[in-house]
Amino acid sequence: MGPGPSLSAPPHVDIDAIRDRAMTCTDCRLAETRTQVVWSAGNLDSDVLFIGEAPGFHEDKQGIAFVGAAGQLLDTLLGEVGLDRSQVAIVNVIKCRPPNNRDPLPDEIEACRPYLEAQLRHMQPKVIVTLGNFATRFVTGLQIGITKARGQLFDYGGATVIPTFHPAAALRGGRFGGLSPVDAIRADMKVVRTILEQARARDVEARQQAAVGSSEQLGLF
Ligand code: SF4
């Protein structure tokens, strides 16, 4: 894992105020064609952040990230490793649907960048799962495709970044290294679970050491 951007500053993010601003945002052309801004799904106070590309037809109508067939696949694969939407957050690189689900344009990604960066700073996640090319490039800062990035781990301010296929792309089929893309995501979910458990174990150990350290200091007086 190479060094990544810092998640550490600023210390406090007023995520509700930033969300309120996003809901009426007109900072790029997508404001003209969206039905509504899609801020997130799941739990923005959890340890795991999934980042997709952009809202699609159903997300734009319902205002929730990852509904429809891709969302159902994600829910199924999360469930297989004992996770659900109460234990993860799901967001997109851009918060408004591009017309006809076209790719986000570079200036749209830049205009929307502060919202995803605020979500990252607010959450300080232990694990970030990037779904597809756009999220992987955003988080790693590398011009890398998902087929090359998958199987590698990256660092983002102390969070472990796990790139995998976008569920919508996986539903279109194909093969990757002998696996179907759905099975590739399935395998990556096991990595998510393992790394999450390791990070939580490190937290517990650090808290125990801090408690021992402070009780020893008290013993000096
Ligand atoms: S995509 Fe992002 S920057 Fe563009 S209008 Fe929507 S919220 Fe604003």
C-alpha cells in the first residue's frame, strides 16, 4: 500500500449542513436534469464506505443510493459476509444522475468533489471499497482501470482501500481471471470482512494499551 491523502483535517465536519447544501446544489450542469440529489444510503457513522459512480434511473427517482438490481446484488453479497446497510455507507462520486446514465465528465467530478471528500472526512472509515473505475481513480488519485486495480490494496489516510467491480457492470457478465465479476466481488467482500475485523482488533488493542498507560501514570502520583 502506498501513502494516500490525509483524512485527518479538518477535525470536525458538519455533515448535516454539507448535506443540506448538496440537496439544492447547482454547481454543475447535472442540476438541470436530475430529479433529486442522491446523498447516500446506509450508515454514514459506520466503519465501511462503498463508493460507486453516479446515481442511475432508480436512485434518481427514489433519492437513495444503490437501489434497483445493482443495489440488490450489493445487498446480497454484503449479507454473505454478515454485513448489511446498517453497518456500511454507500455513496457515489457524483450525487446527481447524468442523462441516460452516461459517464460523469471530469468537470462534474471536480464540482462534486467537496461532497465526497466531506463524507470521507466525516466517516474516517476503516475500509473503503471503490466500485469501478471512477471511484477507484478518485480515491487512489491514479489513472488506473478497475481490472488492473482489483486485487491490490491502497491507503487513503489510514483506511484500507479495496477496489472491486461495480455491481451494475458485474450484472452485465464477462470473465475476470477465471471468475465471473459477481464471484470476484464476492471474493473481495471476504477481504472487506477480514480487514474490518483486523482494524477493529487493532483499535481494541490500542485502547487497552492506552488504558494501561494511563493507569500506570496515575500510579506515579
Ligand atoms: S452532481 Fe454534485 S456538483 Fe453537480 S449539481 Fe449535483 S451535487 Fe452539485
